[in-house]
Amino acid sequence: MTTNQTLTSEETERHIGVVDEYSAHNYHPLPIVINRGEGAWVWDVDGKKYLDCLAAYSAVNQGHLHPRIADAARKQLETLTLTSRAFHNDQMGPFVKELCELTGYQKALPMNTGAEAVETAIKAVRRWGYRIKGIPSDQAEIIVCSNNFHGRTTTIVSFSSDPGSSADFGPATPGFVVVPYGDAAALEAAITPNTAGFLVEPIQGEGGVIIPTDGYLAAASEICKKNNVLLVADEIQTGLGRTGKMFCFEWDNIRPDVLIVGKALAGGFYPVSAMLSDNEVMGVFAPGDHGSTFGGNPLGAAIAREALKVIVDEGLPQRANELGSWFVSEVQAMNADCVAEVRGRGLMIGIEISTEAGVARPYCEALMERGILAKETHEQVIRIAPPLVISKEDLQWVLGELREVLAMSF
């Protein structure tokens, strides 16, 4: 397998220049301009081929332009794309039914972005706290974890411990209590009679692929049940096969009270997300209480229906488990001097660069020059999270290139 990478071309610089001039500088992308994708591979504007090892932050678990999902999108584009929720459409009902049957929950509330689904869950948990649990008005608290990432809205960044996410966006929304991630005792100590929910990522992806100790989620689940607190699992990144099971919470044999899904729910074709729960929680919503013009639209619903079928039909969770376990063990066996730790579950993998060796960005740039697209997170971590359709042969090639890059000095 070969690549023919060269320095940034004039065409690439032209595209990047337009973005720099007309877009807010709220991202720091690698200097590549992609214009085509297929499966686990993408091509830039100069025709150079790269192996995608980020998968749009796990939004394209099914691979780029999966033909079955593309066909579903084309078919729906020719009939109906949007009605708003003022009317029914013929795709939303089958979509929420199939999503509920897959996840085991009684109700689904479709939205668009992951952040919208998190906000929906926050509203549901608070109202459940007042109307079902009996928390005094405006006193409900939701416990969250340090180092969390649940989105970018003003409410969500209000409980972020990342200064870059929250600085100068205040005043902060009240009603959230932050505890250390992975510490069940701290969770239990933070619960009060006014605690309505505990919002947690089974693995902290943006936080650096931080995996809690075995049994943490199970312990958290028991603590929540004992205290009549809703356990809310944010599986926007970890769900839908990424970690080697359909949902990451399955590794702890639990069932959250509320499940939040997004990203791969539509296979990278369209923004679709959802909050799922049972009747007691979903029953707090009445007409007019919450909504979305695009949530549950027929185009998104048709795409998501096929995206879910692809995950099941192609056994993508099992594939992620087998390939991920092998890949992590291979990287660990390299014993690279610059690596402080290798963490992973399924094909959600973090390679932490030691502070003595510098930061992760130069390693990601070196991988890009070799035709591999990975991205740093939290400065020290190279995140490897390719589409779940990736072949073992391609991952074997990544290992060879990675071994050479990790031997470099920057």
C-alpha cells in the first residue's frame, strides 16, 4: 500500500484561505481539503488518498457513502424531505419504532444534533425531577463529570471543566454539580434530595479516550437506583457499535434510564439524534413543551433507518471489538518511548504522548503526510477511530506507519 504525499498544494491553500477569511476560527483542522470519500478512505482536492482514522468523530461508523444508505437518501430525496412536526410523515413512525426496538426503550424523541439531544435530556430529567420525584421548583440538580464533553450550547458549556469551552460565555447556567470521572464514591457523596439525574459518557472521547475502571457504570447505576436518580448515558460517540458492542453501557450489563444517541445514527449523511427513555420520563412532555422543526423529518428518518440496519446486518459492533482489541495490543507491544499509555475499547483508541515527548499534533501531521488521518485531542492524545468497515489489512498498514512515526522526535 502506497501514498504519494507532498507538501500542501496551491489548490489546498486556496480552499483553506477562503475558510480562514470568511469563517470564524473555532477549529484547528489538519491542512487537508477533502472532496471525496468511500468506505474507510478519502481523497483530497489534489487526488491524494488517505485512510480516515477519525470517522468524523464516529459519525461515519458505516464508512463514507455507504451504498445502502446513499440509496435510501436518494429515494427519499425524490419524494419528501420536510414537513415539520405540524404534520405526520410516513418515515418518522417506522424510524422511532425501529430505534426503540433496537435499544429496548419505550419512547424516542428525535432531534438533529447531539447537543440538541443532550439539551432535550436535560429538560426531561429536570421536569421528571419536579413532577415525578417531587423536587421543589427550580431546585433540581444534575450531576456531571469533570473532563466531560456533551456539546457546545451555553447550558452544556456551563458544566464543562474545560476553560476553553466555557471562558467568557457566562453567566453559567445553574443546577449542575461536577464530580470526578470514574469515582463512584464521589457520585454517591454528591447526591442530595434535589438530585434528578447523573449525566455521564461511558468513555470520555473528547476528553482523551478516558476509560473508567471496570464496574464503574454498574456501580453508578446501583447508586442512582438506590437514590431515585435518573442515569443518563451520553452515547453520541460511543454508541452504535464504536466500542465493540451496540452501546458501550452493555460492557457493564446495565440499562440507563435515559440514552442519548447521534452521530452514526445517520451514517454521516445527515444530522440525526435522539433521546430515548421509557414512558415515565417521556410522559413529562406534552404538545408545545419541546420541539424541533427538523427533528424526525422524513429525509433524516429514512436515512437513519437504513444506517441502523447496516450496523446490524454487517455486524459492525463485533467487527469493532475484534479489530480494536488486536490493534490496541499491537500498539502497546511497540513500547514506543514517546507513548505514556495506549487506551481503547473497540475501535475507539487513544495513544497518549508523554509530556516529555511533546504534544500529539506533530505526530498527527506526520501521519497525514503518510496518508493516515488521525486527530489530536486534549493536546496529548492521538485518537484512532476509523470507520468500523475498515479492513484488517488497512489497519496493519496503519500499524507499520504508526511505528515509524512514534519513533520520530519533534
